[in-house]
Amino acid sequence: MAISVRLKADDEMFLRDYAKSKNMSLSELLRSSAIERAEDELDRKIYDEAMADYESDPTTYSTDEVKKRLGL
């Protein structure tokens, strides 16, 4: 699937130069940057949810306690 992105000339030149310095095409740079950004935002959302769960119940268990509870 192809996607078109409109850039100002100076932004395009900057990104092309940066991509070249990383031995990447502009397309590869934009694709990897977009995916990395989305993954980072998802990771942050998951972290925030986990911290909210922990703050509502800060009970923790050691590895030995988990093994015992699971019968391992």
C-alpha cells in the first residue's frame, strides 16, 4: 500500500539528508519512525494502566510465593 505525505521543501531536504546519513530511504525512515512512535505511545499507555493498577493495590509477590501459589 502506498501513502502520500506532503512536506515543505526544507522539511523534505532535512529528512532526506537524515535518512541518507542512516543509510535508509526516506520511505524507510518515515515508516520506521511512525511505527516506533506508535509502539512508544502504546508502551506508555500500558505502563500507565499497570501503574494505576499497582497504585490501587500495591500488593507484590516474590518469585517463591508465585511458585508456591501455582504449585510449582
